[in-house]
Amino acid sequence: MIETQRLVSLPLGQQELRTYINHLPDFEADHDLQPSHHQHTDDLLWMVSTITEPTFKFSSNVSLYYTIWVVYDKATQQLVADWGFKGPPDPNGSIEIGYGTHPGQRGRGYMTEIVGGIVAWARQHPPIRQVRAETEVTNLVSQAVLRRNQFVAGAEHDGLISWSYTI
């Protein structure tokens, strides 16, 4: 779990992930959350079906790097975002994150706050020495989230900008 001032982020186990993807109202009820009426994005569904489910591991903490983490607002008890690692730390201690704020929740600083929480979490896990992300060149909002969290822009390739935060 990652907790910030306003937010809680939870990694999902196998059954929780299935319920989150296939029966969101049941997931919300199981976690005492208010209905969000959120619709999962095609990007999230693609990630779950092609990356998360086939590689999900259950016997160690490595599963944290293969699942979806949900984010909810403590005050409203509503889901506001989800994010995930793109695999475990590489041999250099680098991890990559991907994230998205639910459409009805944008513009409230949630992603800036949870990315800061992810960085703080990474500092507590010594094998991790760098957090990376990529944004589309045109995604100025996501770039602002990373800048506010002191990520440094790197190379641009195929319409994407690489970002990194060194622990």
C-alpha cells in the first residue's frame, strides 16, 4: 500500500484484479468504496490482458511489479486513478511506471500526488535506484506531473519522451 495525504493506492491480487476489470461495482462494494461509474480505458484493458495477467506472480513480492495498483481518495472513498509498474527493477535498479487518472477525476492533482507517493515508496526499497516513465510528446499534462515530481526529461523517440527520477 502507498498512502499520501489524500490518497491510498493498493496493489491488486489475482482475484481483486479480475473483479476490478470485470465487475467494478462489486470491487467497489468489496472495498467499501463509493460507486465511481468509471469505465476502464482500452489502454488499461490491453495492459491487463497482454502483460499483467500472463505474467502475474503470486509467490513473492515481485507480484507488486506485475499488477494494477488502484488509487482512491480518502475523503470521498472513490476510485480516482490506477497505475502500475512495467515489470520489476532491471539489473541497474530502474523501474518504469505507467499511470492514468480516471476521466471524471482529472485536474485535481491526484496523479501528481500519487507519483510523488510512488517515488517515496521507491526510496524505501533499496534495490530501486531510478523511476522512469514515458509520455507522448503531445501529453503536456502528464509531462507536468513528472516535472512537478522532479523527473528529468530525456530522449525523444517515436513520439515519446523518456523521463527519469534518480533516487
